[in-house]
Amino acid sequence: MWDYSDKVKEYFFNPKNAGVLEAANAVGEVGAISCGDALKLMMSIDPDTDTITAAKFQTFGCGSAIASSSALTELITGKTLEDALRITNQDIADFLGGLPPEKMHCSVMGYEALQAAIANYRGEEWADDHEEGALVCKCFGVDEGMIERAVRVNKLTTVEQVTNYTKAGGGCLTCFETIEEVLARVNATMVGESLIAAEEAYKAGSTDKYALKIKTRAKTAVPEPAVVSGQMDRTLPPAAVQSPRPEAPAGRQMTTLKRIRLIETAIDGMRSTLRADGGDCELIDVDGDHVYVKLSGACTGCQLASVTINGMRQKLVEATGLALRVLPVS
Amino acid sequence: MRPVYLDNNATTRVDPDVVQAMLPFFTDHFGNPSSIHAFGASVGAAVKTARRQLQALIGAEFDHEVVFTSGGTESDNAAILSALEVMPDRTEIVTSAVEHPAVLSLCADLEKRRGITVHRIPVDRHGRLDLEAYRAALSSRVAIVSIMWANNETGTIFPVAELAELAKEAGALFHTDAVQAVGKLPIDLRSTAIDMLSLSGHKLHAPKGIGALYVKRGVRFRSQIKGGHQERARRAGTENTPGIVGLGKAAELAMKFMDDENTRVKTLRDRLEKGLLQAIPNAFVTGDPRERLPNTANIAFEYIEGEGMLLLLNREGIACSSGSACTSGSLEPSHVLRAMDIPYTAAHGAIRFSFSRDNCEDDVDRVLEVMPGIVEKLRELSPFWAGVGEAPKTFNPVYA
């Protein structure tokens, strides 16, 4: 179960301002059923004073999505449009006593709905204003503009945080590189504006996409304490997924020569172990992913030769980062 | 108010008789079964008894075909990794799109890091395996087929005996993750071509942290955990003797309650399903209507999201689970329901009620009493809900 604050629970179990507002003259609809989140915000705005006199919502989504929507209506009622436009997703999360990091996107949805509703009232096309960038995450329909804004407002510095705030990259992860680019670019600008320190800025290539994928699939529900209080504490030690990639070279970009040299070095490294047992081995050929080796000395005819070959394969795979098969030849 | 526990596919309560059987093995009979002295010998005998109890439950021909492990995940990993090692000239795996992560994550990892080809056989809208695709995927390149006996989310049962015969023809090993089936369905392994089977203790009223892997006699097996000679060198490490004794006792009890599971428990499940579908519009049962576990009901309530239902049910003291995105920690709805092509409008609102012999009529009454109100409350909040018999509201959000 998620670690929801008491206020989130209160606003979920007894949501305020739920339902249809008949007299609405401003409506904002965001989210999509495919994402599991959708919010319809209805507001009644006094045209003389530009003040929000009433707000109601309808939400399809989890407990925190419903609580965030309800919190939003409480936050904006009685405010002028000008003041309402200053509300950020962080204000919604703060109002609720914080949200688990994986649920921050619920507060972003509230922010988006408010922007959309005010644009609707003013007769503007909010979508145009919003879709200034290309669609980045196709799984959850998140575009560049949304990621940029989330990064900026919340001072995000990791791909994981971007996923938690916007959902981008929470699905197939094919947009991973694009998220990295946007994050690195926006962070660089933020460093220029002294919003974040240079060492905090995201460096492209510093996240292991595969580790991230595992993480998004089987995420622990333990929120970082600093986030619950509503502020991303960037002094926290970076999570495992943010640690720089190990030195394993990327297989696909390697030239054949480099691959063979790498395999050769790895096998040379193993020979000392084999020699200690009175055996030896020799690299005969490399054909694609197949590595042909010749076992000699005590290894010849040893019943454990297949174990040795297997061990060699594991060591080779580890050392080179390539999916190799080791085949003995006589 | 007595809490209502309907999440038995997640885990079960340890049977008090199982606890009683285990207790002496923490204190009086604490010996190491490998020891030569009396302390060890009595424990060794108890492990043997447990092995025979489990052998009887799964209908294995020999008791030594049972290898005790730490649970379902370890057994799944051991079976698949062993098969790849004993058949190095075969580099493909056949599995289904709806397996438990214990199998699917491992396969994805092997695909990525070892260049293994993985065939994930799709299912139809009722969760039934595409047999054509299965046949087509089998070849002399396949080292192992790993297909679950019954699905944990929908309860759909796969025809594993038949699938094992086909795998055998292709010369591949056949493993089945039977974590949800053992104890709920009669199993007689000696009459099948199944080579390996994984089971887990805590799904059948034994404790967590104990499980077993069945390895048919004659099937070549390579241990993944190296160390001592325990479990005939197929699973090193000092035996979890209290756990093993508990699993043995649980197996014995499971045989005793097998009829109950397939009659009384099934009736409870059916009454819940029928009652919910009668009281709540726009709801349907997922999974194979015919071949399904007797204890599992997976019901999709359209236009609302699962987490809200779970939170409201939890407040009423009712525990069950959901295939919705929000509860699992991932952002996508259940891979099982998506593989069945259940629309998003329903997949997010799927709730699994899973029974066991611990449940009674009152439990069903309680759910039937509160569930209609919960669904109604959330539907009133939903921008998609337009009322009974109405098409969903046209709702074109900005990002749709």
C-alpha cells in the first residue's frame, strides 16, 4: 500500500467539490483513460472580477489523483485568475502534506487541468500553447513542453524523477534518449540561471536505461523522506540507477577488431587460473557472437570441461558486455 | 468487525496445524539433517516425511524428484537456468505473455544479456493460449518451455499436460510454474510429460520462504546454488527444516481439503461473481469461463480505477487486489489483462478476489453489501461514467 499522508486519505475518502458544476464557464480536461488518469475541472468565474467563485471536478484515477483534484478545487476557489495561474503542482502536493514520488504526476495533472480551464475561459487554445515541442513519450502522451516545465518548476535532475512527475518513460522506455536530451538541455539552462548548481545538472549517459526499466516495473513503494515533505532534496546520495554506467563497452558500436581484442584480453586473464590446475586454453576464432577456444593440458578430456567452458562464457560476458557463446574445438 | 481476507492468490494464512507441526523443529529438533548424531537423524527423517507428503500432493513417481527451495521464484529461476546449461546447443525459450514476473523478468534478462531468443506466446480475450503460435514456436532450437499451470491474476488454467507432450516432441524440456495450481487442482505428474514444476509454500497455507521444484527422474539438472551436497546436490545450503516440515504438513492438509476447494470454495466464488454482476452494471468477469481456478474471481468494473476501490474496500476491512497501474508501482495496467486485450476502460478497474478454505458465506455477504456503493461512489467521480446502459461520456482530454 502507498504511504499516503493523512490529508491525502482525507481528501480521497471525503473529496470536497466532487461532481458536475452546472454553472461552469471554464472547463479543463486533461489525462487519458489509457494512462489511468483523467481529470475534468469545472470552474465558475465571475467575469467582472475574474475571480473563481466555484470549482468542481470529476476524476478517473487512483486515490492520490482524486485527492489532488479535490485539493486543487480548494486551492483555487476564491482566487483571481492571475493568482490561480501562479499555483504549481508543488503547491498541490504541499497542500496534501506531500505525495509519494511515484504519484507526483497526479499533482501535475491538477496543474495542467487548471491551465486548460483558464485557457478555455479566455477562449484560447491551451493545447497549442502547450504542445510547443514534439511528443516524447508515446505510451503516456507526454510532450517536450510538459517535461521541460516539470523539470524547471520542480528542479528535476534525474530521468527517474521525470518519470515520477510526468509519467514519461514509464512504459516502453523507447523515449529514454529523448528524455535524457531534454533533461540535460533544461538543466544546462538552469545552471546558467543559477537555479541549480553545475554538479547537480544531469549528464546524458549517466543513467543505465536497463536498470531504470527494471525499477519502473518493480518499484518499491518507499518514498524518499525528503520528497514527502514536498521538496526534492537534491543533496541526497544519488540512487543506484543514477550511478555512472560501468565501464562495460556498448556491444553494438564496437568494431570487430575491438571486440576480438577485448575477448583476447579476457581469455588471457583466465589462462593463469587454468594453468594453476594444469590446463590451458587458446583462442582459435571469433565468428559473430561465437567464440571458439581450444582447451589443452589437463583440461583435455576432463569431465568438468563443460563447467569450465560455461565459467569462461560467464567471465567473457561480464568482461566484454557482449552476448557471447563459447564453443570448444579440438 | 471480522476482517475479510480475499487475497489468497497473494498469500495465505499459515494453517494452525502447520504451525504446530513446525514448532518442535525450532526448539527440540533443531539439528542439522546432515549430521550423523541423533540430533540430526530425527530431523532427517522429518524432511523425508515432508518430501513424501509433497510427492503425494503432486503425484510424483519418486520422492527424490522433489527438491526443496526457498519458493516459487527460486524454483522458476533454477529450472530455466538449468535447462539452458544442460542444453548449450539450444538457445531459445518458449513462454507465455501472461507468466509471473519470476519467469518473464528472467527471460527478458536472458534475452538482453545472453542473447537468448524468447518466444512469448500470446493469449486471446479470455486468456487462453494461442496453440497455433505455440506449435509454431517449438523447434530443435528450444531448450525449455515454461508455461504456467494457472494464471495468478485471472485463474485461467492452461492445458499443460498437452503442451508438455508437444514440447517433448520437439526435444525441449517442459517446466510449469504451478504456484497457483498446487493445492487447488488435483495434480498427477507421473502421468504427464512435465519435466519440472515449481511450487510455493505460502500459497497453500505453509509459510513464506519455502517452496519446491519437481525434477522428473532422468531430467538432467544443474544446480544454480553451489555448496554442500544437500537435496542430492541440486540445491546447496542447510535445509530450512521447519519450513520443509511445514510445507509437508500443508501438502497433507491440501489433499484433505482438495474437495472443499473445488466444491464449497468454488460455490462461494461463484456466488460472489453472480451477486456482483447482478448488482453492478458495466462489470464483467475476466479469464477463461470454463478452465479456471475454483478460487479466483477477477472482475473488471468499467470507467473507474482499481486503487480507489481497494482503498475503500480496505476501509471496510476487506482485502483484495487489483491489476490497476496505480497499485502495482508500475505505471501500466497489468500485463496479463493487456495481453488479453481488455480495454483500458476496464483493465484499470479490474479487481481480483481470491478465496481459500478459510473463507465463509459471511465474507461473500460483506463484499456484496459494500461493493455496489463503492463502485457507485467512484463512478460518480468519474468523467467517463454517463449512467447505466449509457455509452461512456465523450471526453476528449488534451492528451488523449
